[in-house]
Amino acid sequence: MGSPLGRVIEIAEEGRHLSRERGFLVVSAGREEVGRVPLDDIAAVLATARGTSVSVALLAALAERGLPFVVPGANFAPAGLLWPMAGHHAVSRRMTAQIERTRPMEKRLWGQVVAAKIRRQGWTLQSAGRPAGAFVRLARLVRAGDPENLEAQAARRYWKLLFGGDFRRDADAEGTNALLNYGYAVLRAATARALCAVGLHPGLGIFHRHPENPMPLADDMMEPFRPAVDDTVRSLLGDGIAGVTVPAKRRLAAVLWQDERTAAGTTPLATAVLRSAQSLAESYLTGEAALEFPLFRLKETADGDEPERISDHVAGADVRPAGDDETTTEGGDGV
């Protein structure tokens, strides 16, 4: 198993072939080697160029180390991800507990995920100088299963406050949305890797369910970390970078290395994701929902920013209908 703090390798040039040679990922163009990276230094591989080819030996080597191989689709939204069959030494016991999870347990876990996500959205807004008092209150009101759909209520206000009143989260749009897609693809790969590393199956979600989504649990557990990507995108836009350029990709990939304050002390985000995955595995084993996420202290201010109530029928890319226990938008990008 490689370090969770390894490098995110993107193959963006057409006509590249990826192979394994001893302990290295080797990149070739025709018969000429153009680069190599130690496998143990890698966190994830993203193949964004359509003409990329890859050897089975390399895919096997990545899987043996728990390293995700991500194939982004249109506009950098993830279309596929290779995950390992072998992993944590306790994989059988933990996966059995995961399969046997109860619906009440799922609801408790999802309530904790939503509350953590809303708190982080509020912290992101507060850091950007935006009103965030309503998010503190919303996070406190989240109940098991989020029956009031407070996640969607928070999302409706969050995007407008962070990116302006005209912004709408649309995974197929360019500019800001494409930047978000790329950052989420990196985060999703790191989350899927962490889940496999602790012996959980990323295909068995807590809340996300979609017949075409092979990684619903990764989408669930990355939710509280999404605002880290959002904040980086806001910073990129402030620096005049509105497209998925090479500098933008580097800064979005670096999100995995940013410091996070946790109960165990300050740690890189990638390690915080791994600890969250470990806490989920323990929750399944003990039957007690006790997820661990980074800590954020928010100021509850009397800013008059009361949450906007939305009706249950509202749906779209930026919100989900309340009470929808069976299907959701793929990947959960909307919120």
C-alpha cells in the first residue's frame, strides 16, 4: 500500500502508453520513454487523454497497491474507476458488517455526513467573508436521514453565496463547473482508495444509489470534503483562472495535501479522508454511528441570513428531492 499522500498523475497528452517496469509507472510515446514515476509515490492516476493506452500489468500493480485508475468522461466528470479486489486484512469481516448494515444505521450515518458537510460549507463561506450563520443553525438541525432535506436547503444558498447569484451547479457546463468537476474527480479517487484500504466496498452506499454509479459510498463519504475543492476553485477564479488549465489542475490536486484540523491533530486532507473511512468501518462493526471528520469552529452570527425553505418537489443539478431513498443524481455533484 502506497502512501495516501502520493502524487496524482494525470495523462493529458494524446498517444501516451502506460506500462509497468519493475516498481515504476512508465509513460511512452511511440517507442520513446517520456517519463517514469515510482509506483509507491503515486496516490491516483487520471487518464484524461482519449488516446491513452495502458497495460494490464500496470493496472494489476496499481490495484495491488490500492491505487485508483480514474477515467474521466465529458467535462472531467468521472466515468469509471478501477478498484482493488484485495485490500485490508480485515476486509471480509468489515465488508460483511457493511452488507448487513440496517436502515436506521444508514440514516444515522447520513445525518452525520450532511451535518459535517453543512458545517464545512459554512466555514468555507465564513473564510471567504460571506454570511454563514444560517449554516451553523442548519447543521444543528440535521436529523438522522435528513428528512427535511436540509442538505438541499444549504446547497441552494451556498452556491449563490460562494460564486454569485447567477451561478448554477451544472456538471455539463464549462468554466467554474468544469473546475469543480476536476477537483471532485481527484477527491473521489482519494476517497475510493481510502475505503478500499480499510476493507469496505465503495459500491455499497449509505445514501447515494444509482444503477450507473459504481462508487456510491465514495460519493457519500467525500461530501464533507467537497467544500475544500469549492474554496480552491473560488481562489482560482479570484486569480483570473477560469478554465481547467495546467496550473488549475496542480492547485486542485494539491487539495489532498492541505492541512486539516482533526481530533488527532493537524493532518493532510488525504489522511483525514482515510481516518473518516476508518471511522465508517468501525461504525459498521460496532453498530454505533460515529463518523470522524475534520473540525471546524464557526461563529453563529445574527446576520439575518435565514435558510430558504424549498419544497420537496424541487430537483435538479444543485438540489435533490427530499425523501428520495432509492435514487439520486450520479456522483452527488449537485450539492
